[in-house]
Amino acid sequence: MPVRLLDVTSYTTFDFVEGYAFGPDWRDDSAAVVDVDRPSESPGTVRLQIEFDGDDMEHVEPHADSLTLSPEQARGLAADLKRHAANAEAGEDVPRGRGR
């Protein structure tokens, strides 16, 4: 990565996962870093951050994205991830969209 915005350390949640950014008529595949933490500037929240390798991105300038979640939202995301992981392991389809 030319410029690293997120620190990648032994505490980083996931370093170098596969991901992609996409637009209406393009897709850039890239390695990415994903991190979850509790930011010191907002201790009552959970922060989810992702950064793609800028060298692999043709359509997107180097940057990192960040989401701020309430503890309830973080638990909901974790539950949804567990459900989808279990279905992926079982080879089952999961309905997409709201109301699933």
C-alpha cells in the first residue's frame, strides 16, 4: 500500500482480506484491512474501519472508511455475521434484503 491510513498491528482485527469496491460499470478487486475497536474519542460506541490497498484500486483514491455503531448495532451486526457464516458453512442460501 502506498499510504497506510489504518495502523496494521498484532491487534488489527483482519489484515489483508480479499475485497472489492464497485461502481455502476466497474469493479476493483483488492486486498483490504478491517479493524474493529472502541474509539477513545467516543467510548460508548464501536468503530468498524476498512481500507483497501490503494495500489490495486483504479477507480478509487486511497482512503479508509469508518462506521460508528452503537453497542446494540454492533451486536446486531455480529449476530447477522454469525448467521451468514453458519449458512455459508452449511451451503444454504440466505434471503437478501430487509425482513429476512
